[in-house]
Amino acid sequence: MEKKSLLVFDMDGVLVDVTNSYRETVRRVARSFFEQSRGSEILPTPLFPLEDLAEVKRRGGLNNDWDLAFKIISMLFAKVAAPTT
């Protein structure tokens, strides 16, 4: 019998659980957004606990990666010190 090749894409996380890597990626994107910003030194490392990200996601309306990253970055703006003149 001839061997056949098979390529499987897991688009919805059923075959492979990517929950932690997905959340870590959002955290890293948020960190990189602030790295060159004035006042970024006051932000904690890690930027936020993954449990907090899970809570934000549980509130609903943020099933899109881009929307979730935008929401997290927006929330973190409140933690960055206002520039002084």
C-alpha cells in the first residue's frame, strides 16, 4: 500500500492546548509596546499575572487576539507615569 502524507492544522485549540502560550504572547506584545515609552520603568516584571489576563478575557467581548492585546495595552496606560516638564 502506498504511504500518504497528512498535514493537520489545529485552528481552535482542540488538538493542542495553547492557552498559556497564547496568554504569554499577549503579555510579551504588551511589554514590547511599552519598552521604549517614557515611564516604562515603573511597570512590573512580569507586566501582569496571566491570571489577570484570563479574568479580562472571561469578561467577554475579547475573543480576538488583536482586540485583547489592545485592551491590555489600554489598561496599562493608566499605570505609566505622566511625563513631567
